[in-house]
Amino acid sequence: MSYVKLQLHDKGNHVVMDNGIARVTLSKPDGIVTGIEYNGIDNLLEVLNEEVNRGYWDLVWGGSGTAGGFDVIKGTNYEVIMENEEQIELSFTRKWVPSQEGKAVPLNIDKRFVMLSGSSGFYTYAIYEHLKEWPAFSLAETRIAFKLRKEKFHYMAVTDDRQRFMPLPDDRLPDRGQALAYPEAVLLVNPLESQFKGEVDDKYQYSCENKDITVHGWICTEQPSVGFWLITPSHEYRTGGPQKQNLTSHVGPTALAVFMSAHYTGEDLLPKFSEGEAWKKVFGPVFVYLNSSTDDDNDPLWLWQDAKSQMNAEAESWPYSFPASDDYVKTEQRGNVVGRLLVQDRYVDKDFIAANRGYVGLAVPGAAGSWQRECKEYQFWTRTDEEGFFYISGIRPGQYNLYAWIPGFIGDYKYDDVITITSGCYIYVEDLVYQPPRNGATLWEIGFPDRSAAEFYVPDPNPKYINKLYQNHPDRFRQYGLWERYAELYPDKDLVYVVGSSDYRKDWFYAQVTRKKDSKTYQGTTWQIKFELKNIDKNQSYTLRVAIASATFSELQIRVNDANASPLFTSGLIGRDNSIARHGIHGLYWLFNVEVAGSKLVEGENTLFLTQPRSTSPFQGLMYDYIRFEAPS
């Protein structure tokens, strides 16, 4: 496109950034995105909405002695940080004062919006700060939301294999939709477009793991076709690590960039800040990318491929050089860590095993595995290559532990030494060796240790509750109502798995859920694992290892050869993931190592009883990752 000088227009209650490709209008001093003009469309955002409900930063908070609540962040002061031929950067700040205690979240917030010359879109980031002398509070969620025009944007793309034409928001209203077991899930009974009749719409069906939330958005397939995309070039500012799941895009049409939430984890990922605790964090930048197809013969879905290419370009440019805030750490101020990760498990291989495609990351110092519950600071993750080598670049200065986990092996690795990152440093760590939990040889195992229940049996959904996207799809677990299928498959007796003849892909239900007794009551369930043993050493201990992929207000009780005995092991009440209701196949990871005395085992057939007794809801239950029974050392 021909060169157009960047322009900033102050229109009193609004300010407009214009680079000749896009015009972005923000309310002043609120800093709400009220309009995005692009490719002949006067506003991509929903003009039927109030201005405050179009493009905004928001948060959910709580405080000591106050309920807190949902807060669309509105600035009280507007400032032009930078205005030249290459860049416009605007700041919309909101300062907290003691007179607001109990009425507003005790944070200073600085929202930034950046437009670059020749760029098809704009960037936004924010700095949150809690001063030491301010009162305690908690932060349940913070994100950016964009509400697009419903008569234009009908096609949504989240990943290569998760994209489709979507229903209208009107289809979710009571006269057209039937609310199901929770408000987010609606059965479309009389949609405006008949093609959606009989489908279930639920925003949680489009959640993604942090590592996979790189680009997502919407396409207007009318000519000229237009794409609206949220591009996240880094996950360093998201909480909970690479497997943490968050919302993406959903019916609205809505596009979200979620930085912090308790979804699929519960309160473990709800940061609580105490009085006397200073905290500051930069969220973003996120790139709002706009693209279009000028060729009438070009498939509008080509815009998705173009958006992915742009995402790669943004990732290669990270850390960005343009943000004007000193709180955003530039490339030359960051450090790097390189190394190799090996696994030592003598019962798998007498030699060291390369950690193939393992996850390696830096997070604040803590216990092994603590990163998945860390929700205040930054994390930096990568994956090893086939030989176990890894390289983590662009790390903010500070003190970290190095953590890892490897698909195919249970447990968590932590490098003992604290790693101090300084500006420009390049740290090489010697070959790191992870020794996963292991006492003896594997007598039998169920599943594959990858922190997910996806390999187990996921049933077909009730034909009344279909999302057509997930028919014959790898993510079939995202269908609504799968928890109800357990009682249909096992109406009277619970699951029994026979080692040696059962196949976990067909015979192990993906979640140990409650059984519905009538319309309002449920009962716990007890699964059995039957296995043969010979030549038992009565004087030694065997080891049962149970890796849990998700838990929701549940308990695991384990008994051996006597279903009525006192439990050999109980986890107590664990988990608030809500992964069963929200179509996740995992939440937070748990690993339980249970010693089984040889005297409790018998020659021939033995039975393990796995009981989940908590039963006040259809959504309580456990998802298993992997179970292994080991011989004595």
C-alpha cells in the first residue's frame, strides 16, 4: 500500500489513531476501543452495543471485607506517550487512592495502545501495579475483549482443525435456545439459521491450552472478506504454564485475550496479594491484526493462513523493540538459557534417555511442579528437541528455578540451583538428568503419562447434544454432556478393568464421574482393576503410582482386595478444575505414590478398588492420566 503518514486526531471525548490502513477510535480518557475502521467497513466492532461494550480491558477482583466484582477498566487520565512518523503510543491510566478502599481494585493501571506506520492493526498492553502499603486483594481474571459486528463476522477460527461458521448470539436467547446444565451451554432449538438447529453452543468448547493460543479470531466472508485476529506472540505473561487452559473466541462474535483466570484450575490459580506485598506486571503486548482479500475468487478462509503467517512474524520479533514503557523489558536487557535434559530410568533403558519433546521452563523459585499453580509472575517455556536440547531466550532479569516434565514419564523435574538472569546473559546448564519416581519393574500400567485423559475412552455424545465441529474430531471430548454417558454404559455396576485383556482406549472411561440416581441425587462410584500376580514377596512393598489429570471436588480412595476395608490411601478432598463440565480433558496434575504391602496381595487374581465417594453434583469426579503398579525394588 502507498505510504500514508501516521495521524493522531483528538476529537474531544475520543481520539483516533490512523495509519492509512486502519483507523482506531478510543474513548478519552476511558481508553475503550469504540471503533475500528478497516477496508471500507466503518466499524468492525458491534455498533449496536454501548461504546463501553466493544473493545476493552477488564478484570474480576475481590478484597478483604468486600465482594469486589467485574470491572471494565476505564482510565481517568489520557496522555500521548509518543507521536512521530513511525509510532503513536497512547496511555490511559487509572490511579488508586485510599478513599477507594473496598470500592475499586487497589491497582494502578496503565493501558497502552500502539499503532505503527504501515502496520495492519494495532497493539495493546497494560501495566498493573500494587504498592506495598495498599490493602490486600485477589485477582480472579484479567483479559482483553472485543465484540464484533454480528451481521458481518460469522466464521470463527481457533486452530487449524477448530474452525466453523457460528450461530448468532440471538440464537442463545430464551425464545430460541434452551439453557442446559449451566448457563454457558445452550441447545439451539429455533435458531435464525436452520443449519444450527439441534446443536449445542458453549464457549468452553473452544478453550485452548496457553501454548496453543497464538492466533484466533473471526472472518467476515462477505466480499471484500475481512479477518479480525488476536495474535499473542509470547505466553510469558500468562499464568499457570503452557498447559493452562483459557477461553479464546466464542459466539458474540467475541474474541478474547485472557492473561489470568481460574478456568480449569479453580482457586489455585487465583492470586492473592497481601497488604505489604508490592507487585507489578506487564500484560502483553497483544497484536490486533486485520487482513482482507481483494480477489473475489480467493477463498476467504485464506485469511486464516495469512493470520498464521503474521503470527509467526510477530513471534520472531519478540521481545518487541517499540513499547515505550520502561516496565517492558527489551531484548538487550533479557537473558538466555541453553542446555540438555536427559532421563534416567533403569527399568526403561540402562543408558540415559534423551528427553524427547519435553517441556522446560523458568518460573519463580518453588517446589518441583509449583509452576502449574504459580499465578503472579512471568514464566518462560520451550520444548526440547529429539535429543533433549533446549534453548530459552528473551528471559526477563530475575531469579528462577528451571522446571521440566516429559511426556512418557511421570512426575516433575526441578533443577536444584537458582538461576539468576541478568541483562544479556547466556547461561549454559550442564546435562540435566531427571530420575522419575520408580521403585521397581512395571508389573502393569494403564494409559500414557502425558497429563491428559485423551487416550482413554471418550463416548459419542447424546445425539440431542451435538456440536458438529467435534464429530469425528480428535477433540471429541469437547462435546456436551459426556458425563451423562457413564450411567448409560454402566447402569447398575461400575467399570471393571482386567489387566491383560482390557484395552484402556476402549474400556477405561475418560472420567470417573458420579452416577445419577434421580433428577436431583447422585452417588459415588468405585472402579475395579483386576490383575494376576505370581511369586509375591510378602516381606516387601509394591508401589502403586496414580497420576491424576484433573480433579473436581473429588476424593480418591484406594483399597486392595477388600472393597469394605478402610482405605489403604485417601487423597482427601482435592481439585476445583471443573474440567468435566467445561469439556477439558485435563486440569491440574496430581501424582500419588502408594505403598502396598506384599502381605495384602494374594497369589492369582487381585483387585484394586478406586472409589470416588463425593457425590453432590454431576460434575464431581476424577480424570486419570496414568496408573502403574511396580514390583519391589
